[in-house]
Amino acid sequence: MMRALSTAGTGMVAQQTNLDVIANNLANVNSNAFKSQRAEFQDLMYQTYRASGANNGGEATLPAAAQVGLGTRFSASTTNFSYGTIQATGNIYDVAINGDGFFQIDMPDGSTAYTRDGAFKTDSTGLLVTSDGYPVKPQLTVPTGASAVTIAPNGTVTAILPGTTDPTTIGTLNLVVFPNPAGLTRVGQNLFRSGGGSGDAVEATPGDQGAGTLQQRFLEGSNVQVVEEMVRMITAQRAYEINSKAIQTADDMLGILNGLKR
């Protein structure tokens, strides 16, 4: 069987994966603080018919190798952690990060997840939670009847409590930074988990240790660039078509070969 059939087949599979990544980016163009991804690929192993520098039977050596590649494979999905557009919302518990860093979220299983989506809310007890009800870490409770809740750029949260006129500190919002954010694992719901590739989370006060500052009543938007994704989608489509054409051509050549027997 012609190697072209299997080789071009790997190209079609690669472009399908590429399109899957692009489609996910476009689907999340309105997701808070979404970070776009890019599919990366590697060539597969090669069949070597003649090594570079081999003797040609005389005194000379061959200057180039004779190799045939066997296709491509999906190797990684790289996350683009550039900042999305900061958008005003007017909601007092919406918080955007101006710079690097992630909020910490307490998960039901006791573990910690991380997010840049600062669309927070309060539950029935005044606890600050995500849109899915997961508490922000360290946990912060807004007392009943509190007014003029303010989140400072350094994460200090103050409010005017019933019976008082001066602001009282009711908690803080801290951030964490990672040596390699690209090593974080996505788990959906705008959340990430740390792993061996990301390094350990380093807790920081907003504005210190490389962490960004906080901006109340704002949210970070998705960093997906629709025009760029459309160009990549067209490129993937053309690459898919040319690989399918290679399979069709190889099949036609095999048909001609089979016809020689008649």
C-alpha cells in the first residue's frame, strides 16, 4: 500500500484537531477571561533509505540522506495568556485583574482551582462565590446590611456596617502566580488546576510579586481574536482539502497499477 494514503490520513486527522481547537476558541469568544489556544503539531518518524555521509562505493561520501516521512501528529495545545479587554459592568462584586495572577477557588472535593473570571456574587449567607457557587479563597463573607462594599486595587475589601459611618475591613482578595501558567490544566467552568508543568502556586498580594492589581466593577473579556481564528480556520480547511486530494491521487495511482494486470 502506498505510504501516501496513511501519511495524508494523518494530515487530515491533524487538521480536524486543529479545527476543533479553533472552534472551541470561537465558541468562547464571550466567555469571561477565556484564554485562546493554538494546536501544535510534530512530524512523525522517518524511513531512512540512505544515511547522510554514507560512502557511495568509491572515495566520495553522499552529502544528503534519503528519507521519507510518515506524516504528522498533534503534540500540544498552547494557551495564549495575553490579557483580554477590560470591560465595565457596574456590578460591585465583579473584579478584573490588571496584570498577571489568578483567583483561588475552593472546590467541593477540598481541592483548589484557579480562575481569572472575577464575576463573583454572594450567596444567601453573604459568602463571596463564583457563578457556580464555589467559594473564593480565602473565604470572604459580606455581613448582612453592609453597604458601600469596596474592593481596593490591593485586594482589601471594606464595607460600611450597620450602625457605623466609617468603612470596616471585612476581608481580602489575594492572587496567585505560577512559574509556568502554560502548564495549567483546563477543567471547564473558566477554571484551571495546577500540575507538574505549571509549578506550585505562589500566593501574592495584588500589585506585589508580579501579580496584577484588582479593578472593581470591571471584568476581563476573552482574548480570542475572531479575525485571526477565521484565517486559521480557512487555512485548516485548505490543508484538509489538499490532504484529501493526496489520498484521492494515491488511490487513482493504485487503480492504474491494478489495471496493468488486465
